Amino acid sequence: MSQREQWSSKIGFILAAAGSAIGLGAIWKFPYIAGQNGGGAFFLIFILFTLLLGLPLLLAEFSIGRTAESNAVDSYRKIAPGTRWHWVGILGMVTSFILLSFYSVIGGWIVVYLFKAITGQLNNLSSDQYAEVFGATISNPVTSVFVQFLFILMTIIVVAKGVQKGIELASKIMMPALFILFILLVVRAVTLDNAMAGITFLLQPDFSKVTSQTILEAMGQSFFTLSVGVSVMVTYSSYLPKTQSLPRSAISIVAMNIFIVLLAGLAIFPAVFAFDLEPGAGPVLLFNVLPTVFSQLPFGMLFFIAFLVLFLFAALTSAFSMLEIIVSVISKGEPEKRKKWSWIIGLAIFVFGIPSALSFGILGDITLFDKTIFDLADFAVSNVLLPIGSLLIALFVPMKMKKTALYEELKQGSGLKRGLFETWFFLIRFVAPLLIVIVMLDVLGLF
Ligand code: PFF
């Protein structure tokens, strides 16, 4: 192909990049990790990492992608020919592979809940019963693997169709709808009896609970929710015309993400305390709490179904980006190859992810370092691979890209002021690498 595909509209890119960012990370993962790490202090540290590391890194990936106008691996090759830097892209592909293998497990949980809600199996249950039904469902090996497969299947079908038609079109309507429904949910949650305890839990920092592990989790979570460190955003921004403002895109994605994280926290924790549930319940937290909150609303089940559809969509738009980065490298933009490789890679990820799906049931007793297979995959991605990928990207930009060219690239379409550019460059050059290394060494007890 002589002419690379481009996003058909400015908003198309923002929606797709935001679609990659906003997903299970903000909605499902944030509440449960915050719940396990004491709430408020975790939230605050997460926000700090998002602003100091996540946002600058997102912009770094954008500038690499739009400078090179190529896929996740060739972008590094183009900018730094004859070096090994393209391994950053390959690392991103590996990260994405593992990521989608467990992400799809949770995606499958949404699918199965949706089925249960539509068929009326969730009507008029107590909050304990919701937890029981859900626990029984996800520990069933056939069900959990089957729904995981369905989730991956949907991902494959869209990615096989190609960038524009597949990803962009679908993103346009669902995101705003998700925001609206979330606000409704929050209004209900914060007006429950004893909601204040949950709001305090989320917003009042208690630093006595902070350990080096908490800090690592908060850092990993900030990378996870913004999809940075994988070169997914390199890939997406490579399709972007030069007229689009990169800084503005990055800021709006970060703002949307923080907003969703806040909404998710405000929807979950008041309900956790109102119904006397356990904030540290782990990956099942959201799934145990949400139906109870919805059941407190008029037409609750209808709203719950609508929510699940939108939630599924948010998870899918993130999943698309994970498969897209791998497929775009291997198929080199050729439509015929894209189709074939979407299926091959997608199915390989499914097979690789089966043990993760089973770790809430028959493989639940298999643990390493006290973690199930699912937890291990999540830990490896969020707290090891994403920080390493991010660190490498933070090193790549100042080492291999010319500062003046970077400024020109970022200024295009945005009129970015020099002072802001210098601040960003300082964050990427010094703050990001130092902070990532310190946090990682600290957790290993080496600091
Ligand atoms: N940002 C996505 C979420 O929060 O659900 C997860 C993700 C997608 C992470 C793509 C990394 C990535 F490359």
C-alpha cells in the first residue's frame, strides 16, 4: 500500500485512543486495587503518577508514532536505524499478548453477566446472592473458557476488518453513553445510607497503609489505564494527520480517564460500605457490588443491562488495541494478511489465556509467589512489563530523537509553547526514568 490509512476524522483518533485507554483498567481494576491498598492514599498516588509519568509518556508515544508513521516495531527502526531499539516494539507485542490473554477473562465475565441479566437470572437477589451466583459462574470451567472465547472472537472480528471501519466507527456512540450511565450510578451510590464511609475511604488518604508494593501498584495502574508502555499509542498515532494537536489529545485522554476512575470509585465504594461488603475482595469486587447498586434503582435491571453493554464495549475497544498492535506489525498493513493474522494471533492468545480463565475455579490452587495464574499474568504485565516498556520509551525519546524535531512535531497542529515543551521534555528525560527505576528497585528491597 502506498498510502497508509488515516483516521477519517480528528475525533476518530481521539475516540479510538481513548477507547484503548478507557476500559477494564479504570472501571474494574482501579476499584479493586484501590480497595486492596487502603483507598485514598492509593488514589492520590495513582493521580500523581498519572500526571507525572502517564501523561508525558502518552505524549512521548504519540510523538514517536506520528514522527515515524509506522507500526510499533518499524517506528523505532525508522527513527533509530541499525540499532536494537525496535525491541521496545517487540516487547510491546509480547506484553499485549499476555495482557489480552487475561483481559479477555474479565471481558468474558461481562458477557456472562449480560447473558444472565437479559435472561432474568439476576432479578430480585440479595447482595450475598449476587456474589454467590457470580462465584459459581466464574468457577465453572466450561462457562469461563467459553465466554473468554466469545470476547476474543468479537475482538478478532473487528480487528480483522481493519483500522477505520472496525475501531473508529464503533467508538463514536458508546463512550459518551457510558459516561452518562456512570453518572447516574454514582448519584444512586452516593445517596445510599452510609455512603459517606465509602466516599471517605476513596478520598481521604491514610498513608499508614502505603508500602512499596502500594506505590508499584499505583504506578502500574497509571500505565495500565492509559495504555502506555506497550507502543499501542505509537501505533494509533501513526495513522494521525499532522494537523491534529498531540498535547491536546493526550490531555483529554488523561482527563477522561481520571474522570472515569473517579466515577468508578464513587459508584463502588459507597455501595461497598452501605451493604457491608469487603473492599479488598479482589477481581470480583465490581461484579459483586454493581448489581446490588443497580437493584436499588427503578428499572434497575434494565439500566444494568445497558451498563453491561457499554462496559463490554469499553473493554472491547481496549482489547482491539492490544490485538491491533500485534497484527499491524505482522501484516505490515496488507489487508489480506491482516485478516489471516488477526485470527491466528487471536486464537493463540485465547489458548494461552485458558489457564488464567481457569484460575478462578479448577486451577485456583495453583499458585506461585502466593499468586494464581491470573494474578501472575496481571502482575507481570502491570507491574513489570509496562514499567519496563515505559522506561525504555522514556529513554528512547531524548536519546534517539532530536529535540528541535520533537518540538516541531509536537507544535504541529497545537501551537505548543516552548515552556510547556521544556517541562514535558524534562519529565521524560529525568523524572520518568528515575522514578520508574526507584519504584522498581524499592519493591525489590534494593533501595
Ligand atoms: N488501558 C486499558 C484499560 O485500562 O483497560 C488496558 C490496556 C490496553 C493497557 C492496551 C495497555 C494497552 F496497550
